Amino acid sequence: MSKPKKKVFSKVKAVKANARERVGTPPSERVLPDPKQKLAASPKHKPTLADLLNSSGEDQ
């Protein structure tokens, strides 16, 4: 078996660990909706009266 690798001391990791102990973990990131994807999901035009009448008859 080989020897376990020595961990190298990192100042940045030490500072972050210290901050987490004092303040706590940062909140998880909130994903903002992509405006282009939102536009693609919604229709460009409202359905016409004829479309609404035709579609309502088929659903029932």
C-alpha cells in the first residue's frame, strides 16, 4: 500500500473555513429564469375566438 498524500496548507481554504464557522454556510444560489427561455415557452399571440371554440369542443 502506498502512503497517503500529504495535504498542502492553503490560506484561502483556511480563511473560508474560519468564516463558515463564524457566520455559517452561505445560502444556496437562486437560479434566475432565462428571459429567452421564458419567451420561447409562452405563445407569441393570444388564441383567436375560433381557435378557442374549436379546442373547447374537442376536450369535452
